[in-house]
Amino acid sequence: MNELAISAQGLTKQFKTRGGMVTAVENLSLRVTPGETYGLIGPDGAGKSTATRVILGLLTRTAGESSILGFDSMADSYEIRERVGYIAQQNVLPADLTVMENMRFFAGVQCVSAEAQKKRIPELLAFAGLSNFTNRLAGRLSGGMKKKLALACSLIHEPQVVMLDEPTLGVDPVSRREFWSLLGDLRAEKGLTIFVCTPYMDEAERCTQIGLLYGGKLIAAGTPTQIKGLLPGHLLEFTPAQFAAAQQRITGMEGVLELQTYGEKLHVFVDDVGARKAQIEMALAAEGIAHDDLREIEVRMEEAFISLVQQQTEKVGV
Amino acid sequence: MPKSLRRLAALIRKEVTQLLRDRRGLAYMLGLPLLQLFLYAYAVNTSVYHIPTAIVDQSRDRKSREFVQALVNSQYFNATLQLENGAEVMTAIDKGQVRAGVIIPPHFAADTDRGSATVLMMLDGSDSASVSSGYSAAALVAQSYASHLATEQVQRKGIRTSALAGASALPITTSTRVLYNPDMIDIWFLLPGLAGLILQTLAVQQAALIIVRERELGTIEQILITPTRPLELVLSKMIPLLALCLLTMGVVVGIGVFWFGVPFQGSFFLYFWLTLLFIASSLGLGLLFSNRARTQKQAQQQALLTMMFGLLLGGMIYPRSAMPAIPRFIGDLLPMTYFVRASRTIFTKGVGLRFVWTDMLALAIYTVVVVLLAARNFKKRLD
């Protein structure tokens, strides 16, 4: 148990609403070993934030077990809070305090000694690129800077685990990249365990382990390569002139495992590229549907995710 | 330093920084009490003078004219209308031309000689302040006029009438001496209680808003994830507000004493401790509300309700001794009730701890109970 940074067993969270009980997280089990970067991936409303908050002890759990560094989420809340850094999804640093006041405040409530503060605060501000903004109010920082400040504040007590709930929500692509490179540094230099929730598939690829959360359930888990490996067959991509007609024609063809739309492109999963590519081209020609070249592309997390979600919905549908 | 105190210090520093940075909030917190004070002091006056009055003098003799003159001289009545009978007075009051009517029946002078004169006083019951002022003023004037007549009679009958007989001819007179406030200046009565109403309103409202505001903004989540304990958080919200409310109280009392000239009879030291306990208990009550409320609006409504109860049941305006058991009990639940009583005792009567220790002890117990309850009810989690 103790060798795990984060663990959950059959974790379930239900909310009471006017319409009855709503299950936000159902029977979630996950294991994060120290030093890992674990990504909890899923669309909005999948239950990522709820799962994170329950594991942190910010919400009560309805059933199951969860712990961080061996401390139970419910019973040992304060032990967890002394050892874990957390960035909530919303911008939740006091907006009417300056960057420096925020740092000092979080250092103070975490009982970081004055000497340690003197050393660590400038270090963290430099690390987050905020050294020149110490007197700016947190509310007046840009979205990306707010997140970096939140990260710096959450690291002030040298936590062993940081949990980040959609840390790049509402952040521009350049700042997103910078933020992730900060996380990479942390992992490399301090061996920090990072737990991150995100709906962005490109961010998922940066994690060492990921769990796909959909409708409150974990539908797949593993390394990014393993997840992509869960998909059957190969992926063909092309752009048809008549989209709907092409989609209709290809659906259900022999050897076609799955069809996904991707903008104006069609993504076709097939069991055998050589055989099926020719069949599809012939079928399209017979219908008089013009198209560009059918090419095989590498499966990305995005396709894998959509495919896994489709399988899930089909299963539920049956 | 224990970790708990270090966390508390960090939290208090945060609160103070935020309080001082919010200039508008500060102006409101200091300005609103002053506005209330000046409004109550200048606009609210419970004794009504110069009530427009209709006179029906059916006697038309020297004594009836003397009596009317005595009413006017009292400053409470202005004889604005001369009418013929009671029905006309009713009409005039209905029309709002006058708010009182005096009807002197025929043979007033003869009746006074027999000692059985009656005067009918009609008062506009739709205006309670006029009624109570007019009623007591009329009674006072009648009494003093009667005793004046009796003295006159004795003098006229001469020395032959025995001293005993003269004394028995005097109607029963009452002599009233109002202690502590001989001139019955309203603000003297009002200030010690008013300070309580103003400060309870401010303290409950600000405290009620302060936790729920963090919940609404979402900043509570980032604070909950620190090892801060509920009691530390509650105290950190309370202590800076306590300092601010004490300052406001100082300003209110200072203005009362130096601007309105209300005499402060008691010990400042004792009054300071009374005020401290009172504000602490009011803040505790507000924090308790803040825990229960889901939105700032709800907290605001609860604070408003407390103010209303305070105004009506706290003993500032309406005497608590006249209340039925249930409203009195509700009044007992408010810190203000204890404060108003003790405040008057120290402020106006100038007596010491011996007379106020029960109220101070009650406030101390109240504070401890509400603060502990607020900490206990504090939601450590988000759900």
C-alpha cells in the first residue's frame, strides 16, 4: 500500500440532486506509483474533478477506498493536505492579493519556516517566470500566469504529490506548452508524482500512465502506447467529395471495423490495409464519389479515445 | 510557535491585507454606522411637539380660556382651529386638518369650583407618537392646572379654612423625577442602545458574508486543501473584523459623547470589555450564519432578520419587560439584548461591574458557544 503515491479501489461518488441520486464517479480503481505522471483523461462532465476531489478528501465518498501516500482520503485529510499540492480547476487564488502575498500566505498556512521561505519563494517565482510580477495582484495576471502562480503556490511546502485539475483550461497554446515543460522539469528534477486531469488528448500523450474516464467510469488504463494499442486494425484517412454518401457506403463493409468523422475527413479502421484499401476505392468509384488518396495514418490518442467511447456506448446500448 | 498559531497568523495576515485593500468595503463598514447614528439622532424623535389641535370651547369663560392657554403653553399643542362641537372635531381629524381636539363642555368654570370638571381630549390614533405625547402632555397639563386651581381656592377661602381642610382640597399630586436624564433628551436614552443595534448589525452582516463569499468565489477550495483547521479559519475571519468593529464602536461612542454631548458616566475600561465581548459574540453569530448559508444573498437575509429582531426585541426602543414570553426569549438569543442592558447601566447610570457582570458573563459564554459551533459546523469539504 505504502509504495503507491495514489490509489483508489471501487471509489464511488453520488450526489443528491432534486431529480434523485446522480452517480458522478462509479467504481473507480486506479494505482499511481511514485514519480509517475498520471493523466485522468475524459470529456467535460466525465467525473474527473469529482474523482480528484474525493481522492483529496475535499468531497466525501459514497463507497470504496482511496488514499494518497498511504493516508486515507477521509480519515487522514490533514496528513494529506500537508504533503500534497493541488490546483483546483477554477481560478481560486485570492485575486485581491499580490503574487508575493499569495506565495507568503500559502507558505504560512503550510508552516514553511521563514528561512525556507526566503530561499524557496524566489526560486519558485523564477521557476514559474513570475519574478518580475511579485507586486501584481493575482486577479490581474493572465490566465497562463495565474496557473503558474497556482503551481508555484502548490509547491511551496515541497509536496511529494501534486494533483492538477485541468491546469491548462483557458490557457493559450504557448502558455500550455510552457506549463507542461514546467511539469516535465519537476518530474525530472524532484521525482514528483503528478496527477493531472485534462480533456486535451495532446496533453494525455505527455503522461506516463493514463486512465480514460467516461460517464464516471474508467473505460481504459495504461501507458499511452498501450491505450492506442487497444484499437483493432489500422487506420485509413481520406477526404470524400460527398461526405454523407461516402459514410453511408462504407459503413458495414466487410473488414471495416469502425468509422470516425474528423472534420471533412473520414477515418476508417480496417483489419487489413492492403485488401480493404482497394475495396473501399472500388466501392467509392462505383458510387461516383470523388475522393483524395486513401492513406494509412498512425493512431493518435484522440482516435483511440473516440473509439473506446464508441465501444462503451455500444456496450451500454446493448 | 505551534503550527496552529503559525497557520492562524498567516490566515489573519491574509484577511487584514484583503480588508485593507478593499477601500469601498472599508468605507461602507465605517460609514454605514455613522449614517445610522446621525439618522437616529436627528431624524428620529419620539416626543411630538406642536400637535395641531382643534379647540371646542362650549364654556367660554375665564377658566376655560386659561386651560386652553395652559395647553398651548406646554408647547405640545397648537390651537389651530376653533370649532363648535365634537362632530366637527371628528371631521377635522378625518380630513387631517388637526391631530387632536379638546372639547370643553359648558359650565366648565362652575364644574371646576365643584371639583368635577371634565375635558374631552380626542387624539388621532393613526399616529402613535402623537397619541402618546399628546396623552401624557394633556394629563400633565390638566393635573398641574387642577392643582393650580386648588391652591387658588384655598387662598380665596382664606386662612379661616383650616390647614387640614386646605390640604384635603388638593387633588392627589404626583411628583416625578427622571433620574440620569432629567431633561429627557432622546439621544441620551437612545445612544447606549443604538450603539448596540448598529454594531450588532455591522458585525453579524460582515461576518455572515465573509465565509460564504469565499465559497461563492471558489477561493475556499484552495484554502481547504491546506492543513488549516476549521477553528483557525473561523478565528482568522473573526479577529480582524473584531478590531475593525471595535474601532467603529469607538467612533460611534466618541461622536455620541463629543458631538451629541451624551454624558458618559461609567468606566471606559469596563465599557471596552463589555463592547469586546458583545462584538465577539455578534461576529460569532454571523460566522455561524455564514457556515449555513449557501450564497451571499442568503447570508445577507439572515443578517437582515437579526437586525430586525434586534431593533424590535433587543430592548433598544421597546421595553423588554412588556414583551410576552416568546419574543422575550428570541430577544435573549441576541447578543444585543445583553449589551443594551449593560451598556445603559455603564453609560448612563455610571455604575460598576457589580451590576453588569451577569450580562458580561452571558456574552462571554455566548461568544465561546457560537465560535465553537461555527468551527464545528464549518464544512471541511466541498459537499
